[in-house]
Amino acid sequence: LSNAGDASVIQVPKQLGFTNFVMPRSPEMVKEVFAGESTGVTRQADISSFVTLMGEKSLVLVQEPHHKYLRALLQPAFSKEAVYSYLPAIQALVNRHLASWEAAGAEGVKGYDGLKLMTFDFIISLTFGREYSRGEILTLSQLYKQWTGGFLAWPWINIPFTPFAGAMRARQAMIDQFQQATDEARQKLAAGQHVPGIIGSLVSAVDEEGNRWVPCMRHTYSCWLTTHTLQS
């Protein structure tokens, strides 16, 4: 790609196991593509491992106009008012991790690992609106690591003893926990109780026709966790 010059779109050399694809080079083009303003160019490649591990209805993979519809349902969870309401939980979580680092004493804490675990804890706890124990977060973090490892675990064959099969098992284990949290949130909502966290906004989100978004929420969680991978 070093000889791409001033081109706004670059064709990436084909890699083993992947299809041919192009990528936008300039920030302006990236914004235009992801805002859906360039009709017909937002189609993602159907890489089998990604589709299988993310789910074909994942927010990352669905196409317009359904993608825009799902984004609209997500927006209330990230409004200025909603984000402000998360601040006490965020502060408590940060203080909890700082205290655990201080308690480590001479043993110390690896900065990168500590920050990464805190970020993961932040995503999970804020999403589901409750505090998780360190053991629970470590277990989920290990499942998450096993799941994301499957994206490049060629060959992508779901048979016992392969890394990809392990990733699929981890995916199902996370989905089971996410589904349980979603069911509990729906029960609280039906009983007229307050549902904290981002999940509270999601289970109560409705479109202009009064339809709820709950059926595809597990794919949204996968999307957020993958975003954590890209930012870590």
C-alpha cells in the first residue's frame, strides 16, 4: 500500500482465506461510507468466520436500511442525559480498580493488563447495569479472549479440538449469560421496576410502530465486545 499515492480508495492485496476487498483511505471517505451516504458501497465482505462468530444479524454485518433502523434504536442509550446518568457507576468502578491496584503492594500490577481488564469491566458492568465480582469479570474476559481468537483461527472448522470450535463454545457461553441478563431486565421492566445501565435503555427502546428491539440484542453485545478488541 506504500505506492497508493493520493487515492481515496485502496484495493487490499488478497490474503489466504479472505475475499478481495477495498478500504477507504481518507477520513472524509470513511465518514461518508459509514454514514451510509455512498449508496451501494457499504456492503461488507461475507467472510465466513466473521459471520459465524458475530452472527448474521449482528449490528456490524447488517446492511442498510436495517442498519440505520437499529442505530436509531440505539441512540437513546447514548444520549447526553443517558451518559450523564452512568457517571456514578463509572466513578465507582474506576475507584474499585484503583483500590485493587493499590492493594497489590510490592507485587505490582501490569499497567496494560490492568487497564484492559478495567475497560472490559466497564463495558460489561455499564451495559448490564450492575457490579460484577472480579471472578465473574475474569471468567467473562477469558471467554471473550477465546471468542475473539477464533476470528483468525484458520482453519475455520467447527469440530472438536480446533481453536475455532473453542471460539464458538465461548460465544455460546457469553450469549447464554447475556440472554439471562436480558430476560431479567425484561422481567423488571414488565413489573414496572427501574432497569439501570445501557440494557435499561435497550429493553425499553421502541420504534415509531411500537416494536421492541429485544430479539437482536445479543448481536449488539457481540458488536460492542468486538469494538473493545479493536480499541485495546
